[in-house]
Amino acid sequence: MRVLWIGIDGLCWVIAIIATLWTRLELDGNVLTHLNTWVVALGAAGVHAVVGTAFGPYMVRHVRGSFEEVLSVVRAAAITGLVLLVVAFAFDTIFLPRSVPFLATALAIVLMLAARFTIRTYRSRRAGTRESAGRVIVYGAGLAGRRLACNMLHDDRSELVPVAYIDDDRHKRRLRVEGVPVLGTGADLVAVAERTNATHVVVAIPRVDAELLRETRELAEEAGLKIKVLPPLNDWVRTDDPQGSDLRDLNLEDLLGRHAVALDQDRSAPTSPARSSSSPALAARSAQSCAARSRSSTPAASPCSTATSRRCTPPSSASPGVRSSTPTT
């Protein structure tokens, strides 16, 4: 496959060089018989093949027509154009007008990208005609929905194939993504299902509210569609692009808009007797501490005891000159 694309891109360069030289020489038909023309054209094709193999689109197997492949093709073509420009200024023996490197590079890029977009469009349309796969309406033409549909189209093992989008954003009307059209809003689900003979509807909105899911389920049941949902980003099998394997059935948590509460079993479990009992030494120290606090909090005994029958009077000092009136025996 890599050799095939090297040949296609080389043919694009040959066509670009011949076309620009032909227009530069005022539509002279003898341009095809000049050896100089073929030397420049084949040389440009060879330089692009070397640069593309080392730094460009042939080094990595890109998704056909993707942004990464487009960037690699443009980079390799720009380097090839610079080489042609150096040849035009440095070598007088080779007839190469100085405007040809600029015009030929631009035309070669257009031809190479057109070939890739043609192949990608053909593959997308062919994938959409798989009869064994379930026909899917993707609810949501945003980033998640587009990537999900793209992966379902380009995955030969996918059991689902997108046939239409529906989106509540009216600015996306008549939009086509990978050849899949946006045919209406969420309220048009039943009509779109009848129009496309769909079997499934996939809600490709990572943060969808429960009310929208309940309405979609009612419309899906009316249209006889099986409903699938795309879980939140943190629950995807792959964090870069959603796959068909990431889809799951609608559950009660989605309809209620609440998630299950996970309990901490270690904290909520009752304390076992073995863990609640203290060691003997610790229990003894605790008892001693309690006894000491009890003794310190008890009031001191009074010198006057109420248990005796004698009345205790506090000693008093007799004033001088006063004789005690207590009789003596």
C-alpha cells in the first residue's frame, strides 16, 4: 500500500511539472518531447518519494485523509519544492523557469490531497452500505458523536454503522460528516428512523441530562429502536476516541440522573470484639488513672466527727482576768 501511494504521488508531481511547463511555454505542444521536461518531472517525483519515506506520509500509516496525513503531505511537498527552487537557481544546464517550483508545488499538493479525499469518501460510502451491520442514528453531531461515527465507519469489525445524525443545534442542519448527514433534531427521531430504516439510536452526548434520556427512550420505543448511550469521558475504554465497544445499554441511573453511592465497607462495618478490646496493660493503667482522679476529687475528712456523742467546740483562748466557770471536783 505504501508503494502504491508513492506511485500515485509521483504521478501527481509529473502531471504538475508538465502542466506548469506547458503553461509557462505558452502552451507549446513540444514540451512532452523535451528530455529536460521528463528529467525535472521524474526528479521531483523521486525527491518527494525520498523525503516522504524519511519524514512524510510514507513513514507512518496515517488514517487516509486525516489532518495528520495532510500535514505530512504538505511538508514533504514543500521540501521538494525547495529542492526544485535550488535547482532552478543553481543549474543553468537544466531548463527550469523560476516560477515553475512555486506553481508545480501548489498543483502537486492539490492533486495529492484530492486523491486522498477521493479514496476516503469512497471508503466511507462503501462502509455505510454494509448489510450485516445495525443501522445507527447518532444523537449528537458534536466532537464525541463525530469521532464515534468515524470509528464505526472505518472499523470493519464494527457491528454498527451510522446512517444519520440528529442534533438539537439548528445551525448543523444539512451538515455532512464522513458522508453521514444531519437529518433533524431530537424531536424528529421517529421520522428519521422511518426514512433511514435504522435499528439503533446512540446518544453520543457524554454529559446528557436524565430528562433528555427519558424523552429519547420514549421516542425510540415508538420508533422500535434499540437505544444505546455513550458513557462519560472517564468511563471510555479509550480516552482519545470513543469506539463502538464503549457503548452500553440505558440503565436506571441514567434515567434518574443519579449515580449509585459506593459505601466504604471498612468504615461502615461494625467493630469486632477483638479490635474493640484493649490490651491488659492499657486497661490497668486506665483503672489506676481513674482511681487517682477519684481520690483527688474526694473532700478531706473533718476533724469533727459526727459519729461521737461528744460535742466538739473549737478551742478558744480565755481573755485575761476572766475565770473559768467550770466547776471542779
